[in-house]
Amino acid sequence: GIQVEQSPPDLILQEGANSTLRCNFSDSVNNLQWFHQNPWGQLINLFYIPSGTKQNGRLSATTVATERYSLLYISSSQTTDSGVYFCAVPSGAGSYQLTFGKGTKLSVIP
Amino acid sequence: ETGVTQTPRHLVMGMTNKKSLKCEQHLGHNAMYWYKQSAKKPLELMFVYSLEERVENNSVPSRFSPECPNSSHLFLHLHTLQPEDSALYLCASSQDSSRGDNEKLFFGSGTQLSVL
């Protein structure tokens, strides 16, 4: 099956700093999604980004489908950005199942 | 607020109990999902329903029984669980284009289940 790798596994930032999270995947995909899981378990869909670049406030994401990777940029980080960031791709053509990476755990300290 | 509501938020049950998890979506979506998140493991898909019909069913033990009475509601019935079933159970929904691999998922807050 498709493999999804995220890096780094852990990241500690001072409030106000910028960061880049990476997601590599092993096969071509129709879509890629980034999620943020807050400390209470809630998973929020940040981006649905099969290719190209999207921006939402301080967050932006870029997917280079031909090279099988995606990047999530967080600028001017805030303590509320803390949590785990997951990327996910379809497990196969036509499949409803998503394969998730193991996540990047981000801690933003004041 | 994602438009997907799960109850209860926390559940503690013995191995001989029977309980049910409930999920409701207010987004007008046609597909609903159960995912399991265990400590230090990636999220795992358990079941998917599209227009109230099960469309994918991974190898899930029969002690987990899903029910989808309509496109807005999804249940997960639990009976004779094992301690290793303790996990966060997440419900999700999507628009459903019938293709499957281009769905954008919206998750609920999850039910943290502890089996004693």
C-alpha cells in the first residue's frame, strides 16, 4: 500500500516563529489533506490540496504532486497552533480510505 | 465546530458491557466514517457508509457493529470489548462524489473509550 512519511516527528517553537512541516508519499494520489489535532482530540481539516498552493491566514500549504510531497507552512506561530499535524492521502484509486502519516507534534511555547 | 457531533465524549466500560457511540452530521453529506486512533498508531479506517450502505469494511472484529439508519446518523455498537480496544473513536463525514478517493473529510471530536 501507499506509504506516508511526515517530518519532523516533533517540533518545539517559540511563539512568533515560523515553521515548515513535510509530508512525503510513495505513489501518485488524487488528493492530499492536512489536519490539525488539538490537545483535546479534535481533528480540523486545514487544507484539501491535491496540487498547487493554498493559503488560509497564517497557514499555507503546497503540494508538488509530480515529486510526491507536500509542505505545510506555519507563520507567526501561536500557542493555539500546538497539537499534532497529520497529512493523509487516499489508500488507492477509488478508495474512501485515507492513509495517514504518523504526524508532527508541534509545541509552541510563550 | 466542524458540523459533526459525537456522543459521548468519554466512555468507560467493562468487557461484558454493551454500549453505543453516536455520530450526527449537520453538513448535508452522504458519506460517514468510523476511524480508530490508538496510542502511537496512525488513524485506522473501520467502516465507511455511502448513502446508508456500507462501502468499505476493513478487517474489524465483530464485537464492533456499525449502523447507519440515514445519511445524517451513524452508530457504533460495542459488545464484549477487550482492553486493547481502548482508543479514541472518531467519526467523519464527506460530501461523497461516489468516486471515493477525492473526498474531503470533516471529523467529530471523538469518543475516548476505556475498556476495563
